Amino acid sequence: MKGKIAKYFSFKGYGFIDIDGSEDDIFFHSSNYPAVSTPEVNTQVEFKVIETPKGKEATEITIIASEQAAEA
């Protein structure tokens, strides 16, 4: 699936991704985000969805494009 980072709470280590083509968003934990980068709002990502006891969660997140790359 694809989407973009909608919110990220660095002090809590999690955030939400707006899913492309949907009004829904999905939870992600920073441990599922590439270690080379800090999640930033509007970064385009690709991810897989898993079902957890607390609900759906994005995992295996990869960065497609970031706001910084678009500005360069």
C-alpha cells in the first residue's frame, strides 16, 4: 500500500499514515520506519499492513519521496 505521513509524535515514537485513495489512516510505530530517517509529515511511503491485537498497523515501511527531496 502507499500513503503519506500525516502525523508523527516523536516523543511517543508513533504516528499515522494517510492511505492513498482512502479517507482512512493507519497507525505506525517508529520501529517499523527505516532507521536512516526520522518520519516527517508529507513523506510519501509504501508499507504492508498487519493485524495486531490493537488493530491494523503499518509495517515494512519504505520511503518513496520526502518533502525535502522534492524541494531539492
